[in-house]
Amino acid sequence: MRLAPVLLFLVFLLPLMPPAAAHGAHHVTPFSALLPPRASQDVVLDYEGGPLHAGWMLIVVTRTTSNGTSPTVQLLAPVGGPGVSWTLPANGPFRYTTAVPETGVYSLRLTNPSAGDIVRIDLFFDQSCSCTGKILLAQFDLATVVFNYDLTAGQRVQVLLNEPKAAETRVTLATRTGGGASWPADFDVIKVSEVATPVTVGSGTVGVHEFVFTAAEAQTYYFVVEAKRYIPANYTSEVDLGVAPEIHYLPADGQQEGTPLLLPILAVVVVGVGALVWALLRRRDKPLKEDPLPRRRRRR
């Protein structure tokens, strides 16, 4: 098939497609943009209807499909200034992390620099927070979400993060070394959990990453959750991609790993995943499908 007729068809078809909603890309929700030649599209980063706050770690995960064109992404500052920009691969995944420079509503400007190629960009974003839980979009390579807790020096805690049924995950406990938030360059790693421990809860089994530690100093402690593998056979609903952490503050003389605290807290985590997904579904425009981001067939 010749490419030119396909390009002409899509160029005329695109104006007939409904425009993206004004709110842009929801937090941890997939968003897709199909960019004609020389086109740009601004995508508002919608964090529950509020702004992104200065100092937060921002994660943008993308997947590009094209005939060889490398598109660019620009993070537009809320007031003045050109913001920062980066170039995506022509095809495949990419993850960009940075610190939010100032509080405000941000947008991503997606640009196709090609004079003849059509580019598709699938993306989602996340930011650091002590949220109840998040959906880990493991259908994306390099899918990552992050949680954080502010602790005082000497405070001892147990933090549990469930492994989603439809994904294998790695969880890293780390602190930031300065004002930057490039992962992992701007972080000091404290502990990495590569394999979740299976724990029996009721009649089922849940994988759990457990961290028990004492804060060396007063600062923010981050839990970076990365998808190592998506398991489509285990996916039936968004509950199967939910991650809901639980933190428990321990006495200074302390509980150790493997204590009886694990089971009751994990039960709360499991309930939390279901509540989290229900809440997210209520505010989304449409639910996530089992394979919401099919690859566009491209010319070889």
C-alpha cells in the first residue's frame, strides 16, 4: 500500500474526529493523540481538578508509533516561560521524570515535526503523593507510579504495597538528594523489593512488598512502583491493576519484618484497592479496556 493515499485519508478524517476533552489527560489514565504532519496538540494534565504542586515528582510515560519520526514533548509552565522539552523515540516506550517547578496547572505540548508522517502518542502521567492508591497501567512498558510519606527522624514504620493481580512489580524505597526528581539519578536508594511475598488472605493469595525501616532524618520517603511485566491473562477489571499502600507507625523499640501486623494491615490494603478503583471509575469518562492501547499497524 502506498503511504500517500493513507496520509490524505487521515488528514481529511482527523478534522471530523471529536476534539479531546478540555480537561485533557486524567491522572493515571491512558490518553492517545494522533498527530498529522507538522501538527501540535496541547494536553492539560488534570490532577483531580486541581494543580500540580511545586516540588512534586512528575512522571510522564509514553509510547510512540510512527514510520520513523521522533516527536517532541514540551512541559508548558503555568505562567510564562517555555518550560522543558524532550524528544521521544520514533517507536517504543519512554519515561520522563522531573520535579514540578512551581504550583499550577500544566500542559504537555505534543509535536510531530515530520512533513509527511503521522505520529501516534499514547501516554499517562503520575505525580508523587501520599494517595490512597493508584492504577498502575502495566500495559505500558516502563509503567511507573510513585507514593511518598513525610517522616520525622527516628520514626519507625511498616509500609505494605500490594502487587496487582495483572502485573509483576518492583518497588524501590528512596529519598531525593536535592531539588531534582530525575529517576533514578536524583535519588538515594534505601531498599529494592524485586519479588512480592505471597500472603494468604481469606481464601486467596496476595503478593505484598513489605518495608520496615526507621527514618534516618526528617524528609520525604518515596516508594517507586515499576511494572516489570503485564499479565493480560489475569486482567478482568481495573481492580487487577490497583496498588494501594498502607503505612503503620511502629513503636521505636519496634516491630520487625514478618510480625503479625502483616495480615490485618494487608486486609486493609486489599479492601483499599477495590475502593480505589471504584472511585476512579466514577470520575473517568470511560473505563479502561483490557487492551486499551492497541498498536497501530505501520508500514514496514
